[in-house]
Amino acid sequence: MDLSKTVACAALLIVVVLAAGHALAQESLSDRQKQRVEEFTKACTIKSVMSDAEIEKCRIAHRQ
């Protein structure tokens, strides 16, 4: 009986640790995503006339 309680507590602890790690990873991921969106917006501001270099920079930013 004690062994089953120990296993259940260990499983619960693992779930809590994994959930906390996932939440922390999501926060840092969202910061990276915000930075990528800002870089993409800077590189791909639509203009009436764009040079080939500006278009290529936009393509590269879009692929990343």
C-alpha cells in the first residue's frame, strides 16, 4: 500500500516539474517570436517601389 502511494506521489511530482518547465520554455519562446516579428516587420515594410535587395531581405526574413 505504501509503495503505491510513493509511486503516485513521484508521478505527480514529475507532472508538476514537467508542466513548470514547459511554462518557462513558452515564455522564452514567445520573446524570441516577438523579436522575429519585429525583425520581419522592419525588413518587409511594403513600399510602392522596392529594390531587389529589399525584396531579397524580406524573403530571407520570411523564411526564418
